Amino acid sequence: MELGQTKQCVEELHFSLYQRALHPELFNIHQVKRIEHRCYSAEIWITGLTHVVTVQFGNQQLTELVAEPNELFPRVGLAHTFRFRGERDYSQTFSDGLRFILSTQVERMSDNLFPATHRDLMRYAERRGMYTSFDDWGHDGLVPMTFIDFEAREREFHVHAFHIFPLERSILKTQSIFEQDPPKKPEGRN
């Protein structure tokens, strides 16, 4: 079964970083955004209350996956994986000055605070980035949703993702930076 077709739970989600692209047939992709930049290309998929981001610098690819574990996911090219819990920072450097930096937070809110936060995020999401809601999975008039905003800089690609789980009164927030150092000049040249 493709991922993103069934209701998801924040407790089950994992982060995975691959040094390769993942095949789209593994996912039920709700929305796609492609970004072409002079120094890199990027592709973002909303795959339910989860996402996939692939960035390519030259012949190097990094893929950020936020999803439930699945035996269909390849082990080849897997650089790191962990389950989301509380707050966490992670970074990894690869060859040719390629770096990945991640900050995550699972935020649980009170029944009083969550509806206002949900409303504010939904209003903001409708004006920026990528946004998909899942009305069939709604609870108490609040719908689960994924909102992804991004910023393309010269040698950096920034991604801010919010996955909202009303039944759990939780929000999974991730902030990622894919970056590559400028090419080194040969010695003896200015």
C-alpha cells in the first residue's frame, strides 16, 4: 500500500535521511513542488501528514523523509534515521562540502491552545508555500494538515514543515537546511 492513504499518528513517525532519491511509487503524493535554482534543484512531496524533500547539488542527492517506517523503504543510501520525540537537532556533513542541518519538535498543546494555533497556521498556510488538509480525518471541527514553506537561497535550500494532528493536539515541526560550500578555487589562483 502506498503511504499517505491512511490516517497517520505523530507517535509513529520517523525521520530518515538518504543519499539518494526515493521512488515516487512508494508514496501517495498529494502535492508536488519543483524548484530549479542555479546551484541545485529540489522537489517537495506532501505524502499525507508526512513529506519527502529531495535536493540535488550536481551529482549528489539528499532526501529527507518524514514518514512511518516501512519495509519497502530502501536501506541502500540510508544515512541516518530516528523517531520523533520532543525536540532534537541533527546535522551531517557529506563529501564536497554538502551539509544537512535539521531541527525538530513535537509540540503537544492543551485543548484550549490548540484550536487557536491550528486556525492561525491554517490562515498562514493558505497564503504561503504548500498546504494540504485532510477533511476526512477531522476531529472536533479541526482538520489534520501538512504545511510546507521553503526558501531557495544561493547555495542553501531551507524547508519549514508543519504536520498538524488535531486528535492528538500535536504539531510536528521540522526545519531543514540543505547546503553546499562554494567550489574551492585551485591553489595559486585568486
